[in-house]
Amino acid sequence: MYMNRYLVFIVLSLCLSFPAIAQQRFAPVNPNAIPEAKALLDSLYRSVAQGKIISGLHHNQLQLPAYWRDLDRIEEASGKEPLIWGGDLAWDARQVVEIATREHRRGRIITLMWHVNRPFDRTPRVDFRNQTQGDFFDEQWKDLITPGSRMQKMWLEQVDSISQYLKILCDRHIPVLWRPYHEMNGEWFWWGYRIGNEGFSVLWKMLYDRMVNYHHLDNLIWVWNPNAPREIPNDTAMSYELFYPGHDYVDVLATDVYNRDWKQSHHDQLLELGKGKLIALGELGSLPTPDQLASMDKFAWFMIWTGFTNDRYNTLEQLKAVFDLPNVVTYERGERYSKHSQ
């Protein structure tokens, strides 16, 4: 009888007994979450309690050759593949849904993001530089968060459009680590760099309400994902807490780390803000060293961005050093994966 290897990961996580498993765990913030979403979130808590971290790789359909090179490179270095598959609904949502479905059935855990354009952009494809990173002025933001405004109506159309694709995954009982509006504490996306009572938190809560209470997307695990704080001219990311919408709207707190900018505070501050909720590495360029990873031991997963497995960012030795760690969970076919999970 066929059993999805992702389910094997969940079942084994639930069955194994470790003293640390008594640590606090949270149910999904959506009280109507489907059983598969509840099981995935619970298995992630248990995985962290067991000292594990799950490996992942982002799939960028705009850079497919790079993605396949990444997979080959990781396998060349370690003989293994990442367990988490990451996709982006901004480019071709229908294609992403079908690939995500295939990867889920192959046994991978699915995480999705949304490099969305501005609410008033109506081009067939997202123009990343001019739309996702385009100007969005304070008055436009104020309109966006004002109920009944023309801007909010355009935003609702945008959210409703993408929700139909997430609904396909929900109907297929596929849980999704959903991390929209990522890196909101940085100054490079239209939704970013907005603090205060009328800042980013309002937009996050609007999205949650529309997707959960209107569209009933009960397969989503809500991953709030800022960038690691940094002070770089024209590339600054502010402190995590200035953008946090609160425990009632977040299942997992993640962070993105690039430029080899590894600091213990990136882990510790996120852990403190979450007060026991899961934390993760939503995106990274260069991998941390095994010692750095050992000191940041509460991250539930890491996901390498497409195109970052070449020698400029990660040598074969660096890839091997991390993927060969006994606590790094990978996708391994058949008996190899079952044995690893045990």
C-alpha cells in the first residue's frame, strides 16, 4: 500500500518519544485547520524537540535550469536532496499548484510565497523591479488599509484571484507553509518598511481575514517572514518586533539571511519574539557552518534560494558539511528515507 514519504515523516515524528517533546506546542492559529495542517505543524514542533532541522530548496520557475543545477549539486555533495519544496505563486500560479501537488505526492513538504505586484498593477506577468519593488506612496498605503476604498477593492480582487489556486491545494488536502509579504521589515518591496498602528500588521491581518474567514483556506500554516535585521545603505532591514502582527495571526516566525550575515541574534531575537512558537530560516544564500547551525538549534527548517549552490555561495564541501549532519532531515527515497527518519 502506497504511503506518501511526507506522511512517513509525520508518523515517525509522532511516534518517537523524547523527553524534550514535553516543550510547549501551539495549535494552528486557524481553529478550522484541516487535519493535515495540524499534523504537519505538530510534527515540526516534535522535529525541533528532537534537535532536527529540515532542509529545503526554493524552486524558481523563472530560473528552472538553476533549480535543477542546485538539486544536482546538493546530491553531488551529499548524495541527498532537500525535503522541503518552495514555490512562488507570483509567476504562474496554476503551474506552481500542479508542481506543488506532484512534489507533495512524491513526499515533500510544501512552502509557498507570493512576490505579488501592487494592487493596481494589471499586467499579465509580474514586473519584479517596477511592480513588486515599485513605488507605493503613503497615501496609496492609507487607501489600501481603508475599508471600502478603491485601492482596497483592487487588493481584494488580487487576493481573491490568488486564493482560488490555494483553494485547489486545500481541496486536495495539501498543507502549505504559507509565507506571504516576506521581508516586510526591509525597504525593497512595496509592502515593506511600514511600522505603527497603520503599518504592515494591518495588511497581514487583512490578508489572514480574507483567506481564512472568507475563502476558508484551512490548509495554510501562516509563516511570518521578515529579513534578518541589518543596517546597509539602501538595503536596511529594521527590527523584527516593529512588524509583528501578534500570536493570533502567526504559526511560524521565519527570517531570511543573505550576504553571509550570520548572527546569533537573528535566531535569539526571533525566538524571544515568538514566545515558544516555531522559528525557521525562510530563505538563505550561503549556508551557516555546522557550528553556527548548532548554536541556532531552534530553527525548524532552512531553505536555500534558487541559484545559491555554486562555489560563490556554497562550495561542495560546505554543502556536504551541512547536509551530512545527522540532525538535518533530507528527502531520501524508499528505505534510505525511512531509515534516516528513524
